[in-house]
Amino acid sequence: MQNLNNPITYINGVSVQRATLLYTELGIKSCNDLLNFFPFRYIDKTQFFQIKDLQPNTAEVQIVGKITNVKSVSQQKGSRLVATFQDASGVMELVWFKGQKWIANALKINEPYVIYGKLNHFNGSFSMPHPEMQLVTEYKKTLQSAMQPVYSSTEKLVNSGMSNKIIRTYIENLFKQIYSGIQETLSQEIINEFQLISKKEALLNVHFPKNHELLAKAQFRLKFEELFFIQLQLVRKNRINKTQIKGMLFKNVGTVFNDFYKHHLPFQLTNAQKRVVKEIRKDVASGIHMNRLLQGDVGSGKTIVALLTMLLAIDNGYQAALMAPTEILATQHFNAIATMLKDMPISVELLTGSTKTKKRRVIHEALENGSLHILIGTHALLEDKVQFYNLGLAIVDEQHRFGVAQRSKLWMKNTIPSGEFGGACPPHILVMTATPIPRTLAMSLYGDLDISVIDELPPGRKEIKTVHRFDNQRLSVLKFMRDEIAKGRQIYVVYPLIEESEVLDYKDLMDGFESISREFPMPKYQISIVHGKMTAEKKEFEMQRFVKGETHIMVATTVIEVGVNVPNASVMIVESTERFGLSQLHQLRGRVGRGAEQSYCILMTGVKLSEEAKTRVKTMVETTDGFKIAEVDLKLRGPGNLMGTQQSGVLNLKIADLIKDGEILHLARKTAIKLLEQDPNMQQESNGLIKKAFNEMTKTAKVWSRIS
């Protein structure tokens, strides 16, 4: 059996029933799946003990000896099976409480066995309950001789009798059936350059390592290969975007851009913003399709960069769209952009789920005849009815909240198929995120995008002071709130919102609102409240009261994590901080510090904190650098959770670890870039094996090869 795509029932000993279990519990369907189901740890069986050398504190031991006697011993409840086991140096007991009849029949007296298990020590003598046992004659035939693999399992598998030993046996049988046919997947040049062991040896030694050195070599080889093929896919996708997908040509930096830059720009751009605008201008003027990720911390000024890019599109006769994940955020973008453009002859509209039908008709018409220049909105932009005359630029904000299929719809939005504006070209794509992404993660998630980073805050911004306070320090926090309100400042108080416990969260929020209302009574103090159960109109009404300064305190759930920009709000109080993730806390803190005044973030927690919660709080107090925070978050939560579910597909890694294997990732990416520079279509004979493996992989892995 050489075809690794065969179902696992092709392996000797795997029944249909057990194959079904392996599939439902671990997702293992084919022989290839099992081959790539790697151990998560190893039991070192390189050492053999003699009975006379055993110590009471020794955990797991391996001994060679013979069984000289077997008997059943009665006890209070039922009985136990006891075997006398001896080697040349001494005697001990082996004990079984389950399956006694079957075991008693299977044991061979005076035959040499290898036994392995945990020791018990009682009254000066040793015993081993339920040992792993193998006749020495069998032991010598098996693949695992030194370090035994331990595989992930589930309760259901264990209860169904699918022990680690059985899974190990299946993998052993698989190797016996297919070992000679395992194909190499990398070129000789790469193997020589990094002194890699062969694919065959790597797979064998990752499952059944002969020693620690071979295990390390096997792991390096397989991690490198896994990351190399991901990078090959992403780098190739980027090259295709640049060579095969024509981009609309924004030749002119015209009157609209220049007029705005000279007369309406509300503040001086930072050097980082200028650099990013240059990178974008170079892209859109090159005739290739732009696919760029714009990373910038909370408050770094991404919106102004997005607006300048839109003005470039308008100068060249194109329309622009900006899509945000929530109505609040879309509305904020709209208000900011419409305000900056109010004295210019440019039409801007907002389209969200709550836009009235009459207004929608007007927007649709203006879009299709080209009189509407900029459309800002939510998922509503993706509806089939929304068609542009000539969409030249699509900007997606907080893109990890959108699925790839949704974003791809933006590509199909032009009403004119070709002609004067080359409408057959897809719009340039600019993806923005305020969630700084660690470099290793960015290279894996967005390796196909060019990345721009705004890494400095606008001048005049003061760093937000962050402090941690326990619930028993609440009185001093309330006094601080009164002092800030007396200075004319506004305050956010945010409660967690976790979907599984919405009822509980709602109660927490309402309890909190009531206690704050008691501490800050009307009419002297005004309080707004915003939560998920309110209608969009009510939310908007309360938000606007706060924005206009009519209310002093905004009590809210995380709906304000992204959204309202209130320069006068200088204090962010986060209740039950231990229930928030790091990136959420960082986003919340970014709601303050938008004015010239000193701002504060107060993290409230109970006294009992888990180690992870302590780390999160400590990180927030020590740094406001989003990239440092993202690094800690990646270590705490792992890559799959960091970017939301839509993105985790690309990170379904079998053996590599983005946190620990950053250096291997860099090597893999460098190697992929070098290979594609020398041989873009992998046509050289020396790259034949790589191309074959690459085609196999991309057949099964769905690649959205042209969408950011």
C-alpha cells in the first residue's frame, strides 16, 4: 500500500469501528493524517534498572526479568492478581486489579519480559501495578527501542480501549507497510544547505527516535518543511498578485489630494505616516495590484492615511470604499472623514444595516452613476445590490473580523466591466488593523501582503498611565473619578461581555450601573449606559450624549472596544479585568488619551488572580507598546486564538510552533523567496520534488489566491 491518501483501514489491525473513532475524535481519516499525527512528548526508555538499584522516589522504570509465579489474592472488595517478578539482582511484585482472568492466561512463566511502569513502595518492597509488558523476543522486533512516543488523546478514546500503545502499534504497522515508498519533498540543494535528514528518516525518528540527537534533527527537518511550504504558498501568491493581476493606474497626484494636503489637513503627519503614504503611492502608481496591510497602534493615525489614499483614487477618476466590522466604527470613520472633507467638493455617504430604504436607493443610484466618491459602511457594502461605477480602492478595517469570502465580494463590485477605467481590474486593497501583530504571526497570516507599519504616535500625545487596583480599593478609585469630573473630564466604566454568560454579564453591568448611580447622583452627575441588548438608535443616542459632553460617565460593555472618539474622556476603568484578553484591554485603553490632557487606565480585579491574569495585568501596567503586548498575547493564547476564527485555517500547524520556531520561520521564508526568484514556476528539474509536493498540498488546502 503506497498511496497515503488511502483510509486508515488499509493499515493492518485498524477496524472500521476504530477508524471512525479516530476520525471523530482526532480528525484522522487517511494514512497521511496518521503519519503526520506527531507525538507531543516522549518517554525515555534508554535506561534499564536492576531491582536492587530501585529507589522509593523513582517514578517510572524499565526492567528485564522473568515471572516465576502467579496467584490470585483475595481482598476486601474482590481480588487482585499478583505475579512474582525477578531479575539477577532481586525480586518484586506485579499487580493487576482489572482484566485478571485474561492476563493470567496470557502470562508466560520463566520467559524473559521487558516491563515498564510506575513503582509503588510499601514495607521495604517494590511493586508495579498494571505494567506495560513485552516478551524480549517481541521487544527486539519493534521499532521503538529507546524513546517512546506519547500521542494526544481524548477521554472517549481512552474509555474505548484506544490506548497510546494501540495508536503506536498502528503507526508502527503503517511504517512497515509504506516506509520504502515515502517520497522526498525538498530539493537536494535545500537538504545540503541546511544539512537536513531525509523525509523518510525524519518521519521515522519523530515517531520512534533512536536517541535525542536524531529526534532533534527530525523535528527541525519537519518544522522547516511545514513552514517552507506555507511561505512558498504565500510568497508565490504575492508574486502572482504583482505580476499577473493588473492594477488600476493612479498616475496623478492631482488637485483633490494636493488641495486637502495643503489646506485641510487637520495636523502635521508624523514621519511614519509620511513613509506609509509614500509606500502606498508607489504601489498604486506602478500598474500592479496593491495588496497592503497597514498596521498601527490605537490612535496612531491610520484613518488619515486611508483618507489620503482615497483622495488619490478620486484624483484618478475612481471611487473608494471603506468597510468596518461594526456600525459604531463605520459611523466614527464616516463622521471623521466627512468632517475633514466638509469644505471640499467630494461626496461621502454611510451605508449600514440601519440605513433607511429611501436613503439606500439614493446611495445605490449615486454609486452606479459615479457621482458618489466615497462609501463607508459595514457588511452592508457586500450586498448584491451595492454596485459601484468604478471602484478603484477598497479599504477593510479590522480585517480579522471578516471572512475571506466576504472580502472577496468587494472585488466584484464594478458595474462597468472594462473600458476607460479598466474596470476589469480589481480594486486596490488596503487592509487596516489596530491589533498589532507579532512579526512571526504577520509572516504566516499575511505573508502574501506587503506590510506597512505606523510605529509612532502623533506629537502631543501623552502616554496613558495604567494602574492596577483591587476591589477593596474602590473608595479611592471613586474619589479619583470625582476629582477628574470636577476638572471637566469624562470617564468610561467598562464591564466584560462574554457570550456564554450573557445573562450574568448583563446583571453585572446593571448592578454596576446602579452602584455608580448611587455614588454619582443626578442632577449633579449624568450617566450614559450602552450594552448589546439596546437598539441601534438607543445606543447611538447614548453615545452622542457622551460625545457631546452631556454625560460625565459612560457605563458600557465591550461594544466600545472599537468606536467612539471622545478627546475629553481621560479615564478608562475596566471592571473584572481578569476576564478580558490582552488585545481587548489594549483596545479599551486606546479609547482614552485622545486629547491633550493626561489620561488614565484603571484595571480593577478581585484579589484572587490566576498566573495568566497576573501576567496580563502586569503587561498592561508596564507597557503601552501594542507590539510588545501582542508578543505576550501570542505566548499566552497561541496563534489560533489571536486573530479570530476566520484566520486560524492557515495556522493549522502539525509540528511547527510560531512562538518557539520564529528562527526556523525566517529561514523558511528566506528560502522560499530565493527559490521563487530563481525559478518562479518551479520548472527546473532540481525543484521537481518541491513542485510535486506543492501541487499535492494546494490541491487539498483551499487557497484564496487572489484575495488579501
